Amino acid sequence: MSTKLKNIWVIDDDKLYTFLLTKTLAKLQACDNISVYENGKLGIDALKQQIAQKGDLPELIFLDINMSVMDGWEFIEEYKKLADGNNLGSIIYVASSSISTDDMAKAKSHKEIHDYIVKPISAATIMSILEKTARTN
Amino acid sequence: MATEFGDVDDMIWSYFENSPDVVFILDKDKRILFYNKNASKYILSDSGKSVEKGDSVYNYISPKMVESFDIHFHKTLSGQQIERNINVFNPINDKWWSVSYQPIHKNAQIVAVSITISDITTIKKTERQHEEISNVSRVGGWEADYINNTNSWSPVTKQIIELPDDYPVGMYSALDFYKNGNDRETIKEAIRTALETGQGFDLELQVKTAKGRTIWTRTKGKTESHNGKVVRLYGTFQDTTEKRNIYEDLLISQQYYKSLFEQNPNAVFALDLNEKFISVNENAALLAESTVPDMLGNSFAPYCPEDEVGRVMENFNKTQKGKSISYDCGFITAKGNRKEINITNLPIIINGVVVAIYAIAKDISESISAKNQLEKSEANLRTVFDNTDIGYVLLTESFKIVSFNNHAQAYILSKGQSPLRENEYMTGTVDDARSIDTAEVRENVRNGKKVIYERNIKSTGNDDQWYNITFHPVSGLQNEVLGIIMEIENITARKKSELELNKSFNLLNEQNKRLLNFSYIISHNLRSHTSNIKSILTFLEDAENEEEKAEMMEHLKNVSNSLDETIHNLNDVVSINNSVNLIYRPLFLIEFISKATDVLKEQIIQKKVIIDNKLLIDTSVNFNPAFLESIMLNFLSNAIKYSHPDRRPVITLDSYIDNGQFVLIIADNGIGIDLEKNGDKLFGFYKTFNGNSDARGLGLFICKNQVEYMGGKIEVESELGRGTTFKIFFK
């Protein structure tokens, strides 16, 4: 069973983190394309563009919480509006360095968020997420 | 005149003429032959006419009397002597007259009639009185005749026994009326003795009348003897029930008085003029803790407290002069205990002379001590009322002032109202600030509700005073409102500490927020670095070549620098919160502005920033120098950092005074902040909020903490795309 996905998006403003995550995903040959967006707004804009062009939507999104312009929570609200009750088919993982239980609880309250993972994301974690995502798809 | 009757003696004539009676002599034809002086007077006063000899008597007789006169006159002419009594009644003087008709004979022939009218009123009245007296005393008579063997009872005797007048009397049946038992035996014995010895008797015995009433009677008996033998027994019989009752009443009342004396709840005693006890009742002995025999004949003096002897003696002397007197004094018992008594001295007067002193003493020790206690507790209550820290005004239901204490008065005066006065009405608004007026209070109080509010009085001299005002309804047994108690409690101290508490609460809240921020810093900023280090280390371990290793080492260096910077910033935050006794002094703002622009010189030149300084050269604030340096640097660098790319950045520095507080304005024409979206994050510990990846989000957070630590605050106004204005309020 292939665990390789087509598109994985990373929405995070920590450049070092995105660099390292991208490198890990490439090493694992997790997907064909990795797209990085520096904040929620850029992520949403990209989603809108893909929907408009009937392009490929990401199967998996790693979403940070603390970002400027539009944070992770705001992104989720916008994502809900965009989906308008429909499943856009993306599995969203909140990946944050925060170990605050408040953030974890908040993440659980959104059904759009599949799970909350604390950074750094190990290769093993990525593997299991890929497996799950592939199965879902 | 005398000649017609022949030898009429002058003396007889004189008697006739001067008789107290009215005398007429009429001939057979009823003409007046003679009349005496009184007759003339009588007729004159009766008929208003002067009498003339030879006149018909009819001239002087009232028509009513004619008929009876004729009858009597003609009877007399036929030889009868007539004497009759006439009662002429008039309301003032009830008169009795005796009228006698006397035939006058001459040669065995009746030739004339004399009429004599005598005033018998006095006799008649005396008679009547006798009758009345007899009736009242009800003395009857009785007799037993042993010769003729007859008994007789007078009508009164029969009346006493309630027998009809015609009751046939027998001696023995008489005895049967005496009450069976002792009374009957006594009378029988008395009669037997009388018959044997001739000795009389006088007995007070009870009799049962024919109608069954029991009455007291007095039976007196006397004997009449003939040849040594009693032949007749007679005497009186009298109803003495009333007398007896009076006597019994007397006996009873004597007992009453005796028991009144002996059983009197008060101590009662009599003293002779030498203050020696001549009679003492049991309670007096009890009061004196002695006995009646021990007290009798002894002096009152030892019972009198030494310090009161003078007063007591003076009062005794007054009583000896006939004056009744009542007073309180001490009393020393035989056992030496002191009691408080109320004593009333009355003189005992016999034949107008005070012979002794009667005294009634009441032990009032308890009531005195109770009274003292009551007075004491009343005084205590009053003292409490006057000296309590709470002001009280007692009001009637209609807000009439019954009483108030000093604190209440002070409160009213501090409000600038006219002083409270008893019996005056508390008018108008009770509390102007809340416009709680008497009507509202009354309405609530009438419904049994308390009215409570706080009142703040600003005073010129001292600090503000805070009062807690409560109107309590005072209810009676039927839940009716009897009055209102207004309670005024000065709660300034409490209020102040409450305000202080609020302040510290806010401070704590702030500190808590900072702590939350701090934990945020830990969870986000520090964690992000450590998570990156962890990742890099993984890559280092798995590095396939030297080139990759070197790249990772470079990343590690960068992370290390970022971590160092974050820790430095954290240290700044912690140091603010630890600077307990921070120095502050007047600082010239200009100095610190130039310091900051010096540091930012490169960027200012690069971005061609205009600094428009409207501050006066000597504008100074009382602040900590290090804090001010950090604040100026942060705000200016932010203003430069978030400058608008389409226009030349202008930073305006200005100041104004708000409510005595110095306010520094730092305004820019930069990109602005969407406060609605990011306002809450603005001073929080976020990395960035403007999309500027090199922004130091920590800066504002630190500034805010520093300003607040110095007792000031920061406000922000901003419009996206147009600029931001920060206002720093210095304490």
C-alpha cells in the first residue's frame, strides 16, 4: 500500500521549522508536492485559487497556531466558510510548539481539526499520519 | 255681758277671754253670742272678716264645712257632746285641730252651744313620734297570769313573730318559737328559774318566726309575787336582728382590723412617744429579723441606721405633731443587715391628743436595687447609644425625630443639613445623591423592608467619608410599624480598604495576566526554539554528507542566537516584575528621545524618517531612567518598522495633561493595526502581528509592563493603512 500523497501544505511562519519539515517530508518521499504558506491568509488565498481553478486540494495540512495576519484559529474559521459544510477533503493537523492545554482543548473543539501535534514532528509521527491519511483517501 | 249669765266670776271670764283655744258660743239659731280673743283672730285669719256679735256663724264657715257643722251642731242641741279631731294638711305645716261641741244648759234646757277649737298639733306629733319609735324599736309586750291562767301578747310581739293579730296565744306555744336547741333550752330554764325564785331575766336569743325567718330577739322577763309565789310573769319582747347585725358587723370589723394588722403584707407597728414598740405585727418582726415579743417594749432606735437617725427622728417629731408622713430610709435588722424601707408614719390620736405613732413599713430593698439596676442598665444603654461608633436616629413612622446620638448629628451636619432636633420632622431628601427620599424609605419600611445604601460625602478638609445608611423598620406585636431606626455607620476605613483591595485585585489580575503571558512565552517562543533544535539534531545525526552537516550547524547557530535573544527579552520581563524598589526621578524626555534616535540612526536615515518633536525642551517626567530608555526605543523603533511603504514616515511626539496626568503621544503615519482583530494581541507576547517577520512582538509587552509598574498606562488608537497613535500616561 502506497502512503505517498499528492499534495501536502504547511502553513507556518517559522522558516527554520518549514525548512526542516519540508526536508523530512522529502526524505520520506511523502508526497509529490509540498507547499508552504507563511500565514493563514496566504493558505486560504491558495485554497480559494485551487477551488476556482479546480486544481488539486491538499490531502494533508500542517497548520501552525501563532502566525501574524491570520492565525491558525482564524484559518479554521475561514476554512469552514469555504467548505460551507462540504468536506474539502483535506485532513488538517494542528502542529504547534505550544504545550498549552488550552490550545489543545481548543483544537479538539473544531471537528475540522484531525489532531493536535506538538512540534517538533518526528519522522515516525509523519509516517503514521501519512498512513492514516492514505487510508482515509 | 257678764250680767246675762248672772254671777260670772271675773277670773273665769278672764280665763275664757285669754284661753289659748278658740271659743265661740252660738245660740240655737247659730248666731254668735260670745267669742274670745283667739276666736276673733282665728276668724279674721281664716275668713278675712271681723267678727260681730249676733252675726250668723255661717258668715264665717267655708261652704265645704257647712254640712258637717250642721250635723254636729244639731247633735249637740239634742244633748250630745261631740269632740272630733281635724287634720288640716298643708305642705308647710301639718296642723291638727281638736273641735269640741258642748251644749250649754240653762234650767235643764239647752240654750246655746259652745264650740272650742284647740291646736293639738304638738300633741298629735308627739303621739305619732311615739308610734314611730315603737315601730322602729319594735318592742312588744307579753304577760302570763298564773292566777287567771291567761297569756297575752301585744300586737308588736305578734308582728315580730310574724303572726296575725288574732292569733290565739298559749304560753307554751310561745316557747316553741324559740330556735330549737340551745336558745329554746335557755328560755325554758330562765322561766323555770323565774317561777321558782322570782328572779327576772334578760336574754338575747334566736327565734324562728311563723314564716320561718330566723331573727334575733331580746326577751326581758319580770315577776310579780304574792305570798312568796310568782303569780304573774311579764316583760318585753324585742326584735334585735338589726342591732345584732350591727354588733356582728362590729365584731367582724374588729376581726378585720385585727387581721389587717396581723396579716398585713407590710410591716406594721406602733410606737409610743418614746419610740418604744407598743404593737408589732409578724411582718414587722420578719422585717426586723426579730420576734414580736423581743421587739415589744423595746426602742426603735437600734433599727435606725446611724447616718439617718436625724432624719428619722425629725419625721417622728412631725408625726407627733399630728402630721402623716411617708419617706424612704435605711433599716438595720436585729441581725445587723441593712434593708431599704419605705415607711409611713401616722399619728394615733385619742381625744385630740397624739398618743402614739402608727407605722407601716415596706421593704423596698429589692425594688431599690432593681431600680438602681434599671437606672444603671438604662444609663448603660444610653452610654452605648451615645458612644457607639454608629450613628442612630430614632424616628416615628412619620419621620418625627424621637432621639439621636452624637454621631448621627455629626453625619447630618457633614451633609450640610440643618441639625437634628427632637420632636421635629426629618424632612426632604434623605440622600440627595441617590434621591432616596423619605417617601421611598417609608414605603419600604412600611412593608417591613430595610433600606440600605452607601453614601459618599466629599469633604474639603479630610478625606472623603463613606457611610452605610440603613433604615430599619421597628415592628410591634401585630407587625405594625412602630417606628424607624436610621443607622449611620462610617465605613470609610472599610471602604478604603475595599478600594485598596480592588486595586490590589486589579494588580494581581495584571500580574496573573503577565504570568499567563509568561507561560505563553514559554510554550510558544522557547518551545519553538527547542523543537527546532531537536529537529536539527535529528538531521545532524542522519546527515549523509559534510555539506549537509555544515548546513545544519549553521541552522543550529541561528536557533541558538534566537534562543539567546528570547531569553534576554524574558529576562527583561522578569526583571521588571522583580524591580521592587525601583528608583525614579525627574527625567527630561528630550534626552531620552535623542538617545533612542541615536540607536535607530541607520534606519531613520535609510527610511528618511521625519521626527516631529513638539515637546518642550524642559518637559520632564518622574520615571525610572532604564525603563524610559527602553520605552522610547521600543515605540520609536516600532513606528519606523511599521512605516507605510508608500509614504515618508513621520513620527510626531507631543504631550498633554489629562486630569492632572502627563500623557506622552507617539503618533506615526504607518501601516496601522487592525485593533479589532489584533487589539488583544497587541501587548501580548506574540511573535509578530504585522506580517513583518523581524518584528519584536515582545517590545510592546515589555513597555506595557514597565509603564504599568510605574503606575501608568498605555492606550492605543489606530486605523489600518493610516497610522497608529500610542498614548503613554505617566503617574
